[in-house]
Amino acid sequence: MDLFQEYYFGNTLQNWLCALITLIVALAALIIAQKVLLNKLSKLAATTDNQIDDLIVNMIKQTKFFILIIVSIYLASLTITIKPSIAELWQKVVILLLIFQAGLWASAGISFALGKIIKKRSEEDTSTKTTITFLGFVARFFLWIIIFLLILDNLGVNITGLVAGLGIGGIAVAMGSQKILGDIFSYLFILIDKPFEIGDYIVLGEYNGNIERIGLKTTRVRSLGGEQLVFSNSDIASSRIRNYKSMRERRAVFSIGVTYDTPVETLKSMPGIIKNLIEKNGGVRFDRAVFSSFGDYSLKFEAVYFVLTGDYKVFAEIQQAINFDILEIFKSKEIKFAFPTNTVYINKE
């Protein structure tokens, strides 16, 4: 009888040799494919700003060698005859290991994304690094809970009751810590939407100041008076925020009141005078200067211009220069500023 036709554990020696060759070829192909993909994608990632190829490289690096061996053995096992009970058990083992590998890939994806966020945010606020790291831990924790439940489900464990129990427990915890969770979700909103960043000057209701720290539960603002204001993130997320850092230019409006006995010709020249005084300052855009209304004791002129920067200090210095110029030219032209007066008429009859 031919040696290759003899049976060993239910398969001929020829079948076993075929399985061994399949194992070697499959393992070699998987290893080579992994090396080639890593090499090609690493070179591509180094020459592009696209983050997807960097992500794929990080995930491929998390592919474990023993997983490649298991997959190769499974492919080889398809070429031989195995008892149905053993085949079913072996298939479950392979599926469980693949689920575990999928968990490693997903965890690598989370770590990569958080690493990018930490790198960017650490340049702006070093305290954010700890918060993002904590959120990464929470994300990976829930990921591995899902992986664990999938493993139990594939092992034949009824996880319906377990999931229901976790759901009820989760609801109870959520209700007990609703305020804290609200602050955490608001922090995520601030982190993703970025209505403000560290150093921004904001106005929040009746409070204002510079953002000093953005934490997991609270945001801290240094007011102009020097004290530190602490806001819960949920309060900030539900409020109207005025962020002055993003201001490209600042609108300035001021009024001047002159007496009623000012000559008409002088009044007609005042818009041009005010315009010239505004435009002589650099970094401004004149809008209008008009005789706006008749007041109780004055003739009112309104002027509007734009300072081509959001810097309040620059705006204040320009407005000061304009005010001094107005004082000088009004004095030289003998134009009188109006002030509250009452005229009393006495009937001598």
C-alpha cells in the first residue's frame, strides 16, 4: 500500500502534507502582505498630510503574529477532514481570536485619534492632555466591554439578561450623576466645536475675562479684576458666548452735542471736520458723520467708524486721539459743547 495513502487521525499522509504546505504558504503570504502594506503605507504617510494612511499603518502594526498563525492554521484545516464537534469548536476559537484582533485594531484607532488631539491641544493647554487621556481610557473601557460581550455571545452565553442588567445599572448611574455627565458631554462639545480656546477673551452673561483652563467638569476664566471665575461646562454650553478673539474689526460710535446758537455754516462743516479727524488716524475705515437729531439742549452729531483690528487697546488709543483733536479744533473754531441747561421765561405783567 502506498505510504501517502495511509490514514493518520482520519486523513491520509498526503492530506496532512497538503495542509502543512497550505499552512506555510498562507503564513508566508500573510506576513509578506503585512510587511508590504506597512512599507508602502509608511512611505505614503510620510509624504501626505492625510491622516487615514497614518491610521491604517497604526492599525496594521497592532496585528499580532499569533493571529496570523491561527488564520493560517484555519485555512490549512479546511484541506483535511475534522470531526464535526472539533471543527465547530475550532471555528469558535478562530472567531473569538478574530474578535479580539478587531478589538486591538479599534483600540489602536482610538489611541491614534486621541494622540493627534492631545498633540494639538497640548500646545494650547497642557492641562487638557490629562482630560483627553481619561476620555481615551473611558472609550477603550467601553470598547473592551463590547468585545467581551461579543466573546460571551459566541461562546453560547445568553447575554440578554446581562445587557439588560447593565442597561438598568447604567440608567441608574446616569440619573444619579446627571449633572456630572452633562458637564462631561458639554466638555466634549467645547472640545469638538471650539467656541473658544485658552487665552480667548469672552463675555458670558454679566461676566467676562480670559479663558484660563478648560477642564472635564468646569471652565475657569480670569476676570479683568483679577479673580478667577469658575463655570460648569453645562452652564457655558447653554449660554450665549461673545468671543472677542475672533473679532477682525471693531465698530466705534460716538456722539457730540453743540449749542443751538452755533452758526448754520459751522454746523454744515462739522461732518467734514469729524471725517477728517477720524481718517487722519491709521488703521481705521470711516463710515459716516451726520447731524443726527435735535436734542433737548443740544444739536447732536453722530459719527461711526471701524478700527481694522479687534484689539481693544488700539481702539481706545484711536478714540482718545480723535477726542483730543475734536477738543482742539472746536476751541480754535469757537464751537461750544452743549451741556444741560434750562431757560426760564418770566412774565412781568
